[in-house]
Amino acid sequence: MKNDPFRASFDSLEELADMVSEMLRCPITIEDANHRLLAYSTHDDRTDPARIATIIGRRVPEKVINSLWKEGVIPKLLSSRDPVRVKTLEDIGLGDRVTVSVWKNDEVLGFIWALEIDKTLGDEDMACLKRAAEATKNKLIQVQTRKNKKEEQFQEFFWQLLTSHLVSNEEIINKFHSLQISPPNHFAVAVFQFSKDLTRDDEKHIAYLLKTVQQPRILLYTIDHQHLILFISVDGIGQPINKLNMFCELFVDKMKERFGIESIVQGFGSVYRNLLKVEKSYKEARTVLSVKRKFPDEAKEIHSYQSLGIYKYIDILIEKAEMNHNENYSLKKLREYDQKNNTDLVETLEVFLNKDSNVHEASKALNVHTNTLTYRLKRISEIGEVNLKDPNQKMTLFLDLKLEKFL
């Protein structure tokens, strides 16, 4: 092509977006691989709510990304170099548009979106969009190189926080500002443990999810073999523990749903204000993971250090139990009775205590009638010589059952 406009040198992505917009006669946006807005065509009032929200927020809204995954649009973009047509999704304010991926070898660097307002793009327009993607590649490589250098600085700073290398709040705040990050007023550290060391592809999937989630704000993250470590701001969030719980579960679900990565175990430390306590929150998150490894069934639903309860002290209790070789008299008697009579009173007792002495919940879990459970509890009290209305005795039985199971 003698007059191929894409052979020209572009000073910026904005200039390229404007040129493509003139050629196709429709609004254009250019995003990176994590759906952050890099450039958009100007002087054009033809748009839709999804594009307006993207321009205002400098990123594609999370609800739009989720819908595009559900509709199969993003999976297509991650596997094809051809333009993909997207039909109107009214519930998220998304009008008809065509999008194409920008590739460097086997890696997607970003996307170009063309909004079909007054016209439907034809075959020539589609070919033009593919050439635009090729012309955009070098600019996106430059963006990626700058981003990688900045992320190296972020990683180094985060490890300084995790190892208490920085000795004052003032020093930490100055470092935040030098990296152009707003220091949080409230934060927590979360750790996700994967079943194997993370590959480069895994890291890309993780980065994608972290950069497309809008709440809570992930300020810093790093990967250490099988562990993903996050520094999370919870500023302006009501009930931050609940929000962090929801985020942890959502992250695990989406890693499985979108990328087929399973068996992730999550935990997060306490919420703090003092930036010198980043390491403390990190160690607390690791404690949650440790408890989950030791008690996979009992602690499966526990994600926060605050919710560990008595499990916070389990290591101390295990050490004491191993030293003293103590044996719980009541549990011993109940086990002897179970063995002799082929009953399951110890299991009944454990379920009852796990359900906070709630007879209805315990009977449901055991799949027996409440009258049957009431009779069993009476027999447990008689055989084990224990008062199940005494909170101290119940707590002792609960702890000894957990310790016996671990030991």
C-alpha cells in the first residue's frame, strides 16, 4: 500500500487513536492488557455509558469486564488475532462495538475498541483495525517496558515493608510519595498459597485479576514461590474485615473460573494504621495459612487472623500438650465406650461443640433427630462425667479434641 497511513511515525497513542477514529468514522479507545485506558479518540460526542465510565475512571469498569468474560468476549480476544464483534449489553451500558487484540509474539499487550454508533464496520474496516493493532504494538511495548521498571521498584519497596527494613512512618510515607502511591490510612496484608510454584503465565493471570478489581485497592503485591502477597488499602470501606473476606473468596473463585487454577488457600492479617506494622499483618496472614494446613476442615471458612479465635494460640497449646503428655479423662472414657459398643459419642460431642452447643444445628449436621441428639448428650455427660452446661468444661473438651486430632 503506497499510502498506508499506519507506516507513519506516531508521537503518541492519542495521535494513533485519533487517526483510526477518522479512518473508521467511530470513537476509538486503546487499553493495556489489564483494561487500563491508555488513549482515546477526541472531539467526538458519540459514545455510550461504558465508554464514558472508562474514560472517567481511566479503566474499564469491573462490571463490564465481568460481563465480557461471561459473554466469552475476552477469552476470544486472548486466543485470536482477528477482530471480535461485541453486541449490545444494555444492563452494563455497552453498545455495539468491535475490538481487536494487540499482540507481541504470543503475548497480548492490549486492545483497541471501536464503538459502532452510526455505522456497522465492514470487512475493509476490520482489516484496517487489524493493521491498527500491528501499528500500536511498538507503542505498547514501550508502555510495558516503563511499567516493568516501575513494578521492580514497587517490589523492592514492598519487601522492605514486609521485612521491617524501614524504621519510621515518615520514611515509609516519603517512599510511598516517591513512587507516586498514596499511603493508606488503614491496611492489611493478605497471602494466597498456591499448590505449586507460580509460572510466568500464572503471574500474568494474577496481575490481570488484581488490576481489574476495583475494591479493595491493591497498592502493592509480590510473588514468592507458591505465595502471592498483597498490601491492601481498606480506606473508606465500611466493615473492612467482611470486605476482605469477600475479596479473598472472589479472587479464588475467579482464578478457578477464568484460568482453571485451583487449590488456593487464603488468609489475611489484622487491619492496622501504623505502617510499621506491615510485617506484623504479614506474619498474621501466614499464621492463618498455618492453621488451615493443620486443621483443613475446621478452619476452611476462616480467612482472617481476627476470626481465628482459639486457633491463634494453637502452637503454644500443642507444645504444652507434647511436653506434658496430658490425657483428657472424659474423652478417654467416651472413646473406650465407643470402641466397646460401636457407638460414635466422641464424634457427636465434637459436632455439638463445633456448632456452639446449638442442638438444632448439630442434629442437622449429624443427620439425626433432636431427641436422638439430646439422648446422646445425656449419655456423654454420664459416661464422661462432664457437665455440658459448664463453659469451662466445654472449652477444655473442645481444645483437647482439636489437639488430639492434630497430635
